[in-house]
Amino acid sequence: MRTIMPIPRIVARLNRAGPNRVVRRVAPRLPGMGVVVHRGRRSGRTYQTPVNVFPTAGGVRIALTYGADSEWVRNVVAAGGCRLRTRGGELTLEAPRIVHDPNRRDIRPVAARVLRLLGFADFLDLTRTPPTAADAP
């Protein structure tokens, strides 16, 4: 699926080179933010991408501010999941689904208004993986 990217790709490149390095460190501590930890499809390298995240009944919804064809989104979809670091700790997520939702379901009203004003209607929905015995301390 090819979608229009709301934020130009050059901004994504510039953010990767500079501000994202700082944002990655603080995002897990901020409400509505998190860091997706994923592996490159070709390189196998681990990447960390700051995102806007919204809790849902069975997992999370992530706003795709750089579009559904961003490298990190393609990595997560190809892998079938990722990890997400947030204020609530680290979650293991699976079953990624790219969703076009102009109604912005599962988003807090204030955040939904901001996303609507900025023209963001694409999201990545992921299901939380149930904890296993290996996850216990």
C-alpha cells in the first residue's frame, strides 16, 4: 500500500541525523511518546525510532507521521512485530496492521484534533504479546 507522506522525506532524513538522537532518549518518559525497537530488513541492525503512541484495548496505535512506507514501518511489518519502550516499560508487540482511519479511533480527543489539523490519518496498529514465563523477573 502506497500512501502520501504528510511530512516530507527530507525532514525524516534530517531528523534521523540529529534531533531523533536526543528524542530517542526522552521519548519513553513522555506521555503519548515511545520508542519502537526494530531490526533492519536487510542489515539486521537494531534501530530505535521515536513515535507518537496511543494505547488501545489490545495493544497500541502509532501515528504514521512520515507515512506508511517509512523504513521503520516496513521493518516492523516484515518482522511481524517489534518492541516498544514507553513510560509503562517495554512491550512486545505483534500482528502489525497499517490502518487508514480518518475518524482517528482510539485517540484521545485533543490528540485526534491535532492529528486531524495536520492531516494524519494513517496508523500502525499492533497487538500486545501476552507475557510468558521467560518475561518474569
